[in-house]
Amino acid sequence: MPKFNDAPASGSLVDPSYSRGLYFADSHRHGEDADFKAGNFLRLFLRFAERHRLNITSFADVGCGSGDIAKIIADSLRANGMDLQKARGYDVSPHVLDMNQDGVEYIHADFCRSDESVDVVTLFDVFEHVPDTVAFIKAVSRRCKVVGFHIPLDYSFNVAARNKFRRMLVNPGHLIFMDTTGALNLLALSGLRVVDYEYTFGFLSPSGHRSLLSKVVLPLRFLMARVSPWLLSKTMGGASLMVIAVTPRGSSEIQFR
């Protein structure tokens, strides 16, 4: 019977399929959506940074996967006038040992066990895979000022009516299932102050319209997203949240305007 790795100080567990590299046997897994996710984050974050006159000098993408998101964000922050001196991608999967891209350092380690301290952390589709989610988010938050989240909204009528929760739990899988209010409440319970969020629409991403069914329902999803993203997230599904949240450390240092 496979054993979990020892729990880090945060109380979270790392599933062996991540730490042994099985999940990322293909190092480009999910990389096709990097531009989609990074673009949505940057649109939201750069607006926030400009409003509060932030200069980002350090950044880490935790659970960096293919590494493409970290590279896109780092390049964009520099291109937008940030004095970014340190950009890192963290992953517990050993595939990052073979990754090399200019301007980003990839580290095979548990960010929550590190001595790292940065201005901004991104967690894109990560914490729903981790037990003791609140402790995990708090451990990440102690090491930064601002956290950017991409959070799947799995708690829809479409998923519930077909009892897909059971299938999504298959190891490795999603361990918690959220809607908009649940996600925002979870971040508040983790000690974060949500300052902005937007819906993202996975059915418009490269991986979101591969199947015949997804192509057939795409026009209906698109129309519903224009009318009410929340209604789409609760009925047909296909929406996620991109969130900007400030940590306790960030709240004491950022001058809100």
C-alpha cells in the first residue's frame, strides 16, 4: 500500500503521484492552457498593482507544472516596468529538475517547507488537490504579500446531477469542491483579504473544447457567461475564479487607495 510523504509543518500531505513525478510524467501536462491562465491573472493583477503603485521584485509560482505560466508571468511583469529580480517555479514533482528557461529558476521542493519570501505567489488549480487546505494556504501566505489564485468551481448542477464528484476524487484528484461563495469564504477563513476577482471560462481555453459535446454546448455556455457567469458556474459549469488576495503581511505593507 503506498504511503504518503511525511506531512510538512503546515499539516498538508503531498500525494506520492505528485512527488514521484507520475502526475507530470509528461512535463508539458496542462501547458496548453498557460497563456489562457496567465493572461487572465495578469489582466487582474496589473490593474491591482497599478492602483496601489506596487513594484514587484520577487515572484513564485507554486505547483508550477510545465513551468510555462511562471515564464509568461515573469516576462510580463518585467515588460510592464516591474523590477523583478527573482522569479521561481516550485514543484514537488522531480520533472522540474530538467526544466530550464531564461529568467525563471525552477526548484524541486515543497514551498511550504522552504525559507522563501517573495512579493507575489500564484497558486493556479493547486489547493483543491491538497488535504488540510486552510493550513496549506496559510503556510503559503506566510511567505508572501499577495497571492493569485485560479480556483475551479466544481460545485455545479451539471457535476452534482451526474455524481461526478466521486470520479473526481480518484487519486490524484480534487479533494474539495467549491462554488463562488465557498471559494471566497475559504480564503477569508485562511486569513486572506480578497481584493478582486473575475470569472474565467475554461470552455474557451485550448483544453476546454476538445470533445464533441463540449463543442456542441460551447455557444450556450458562451451566451450564459455573457448573461451571468455565476449562473453558468452553478448550472452547466465551465467557470473558474481568478482571485487576487492580500496576506496579513501584505495588508500591513500595501497602501490601499
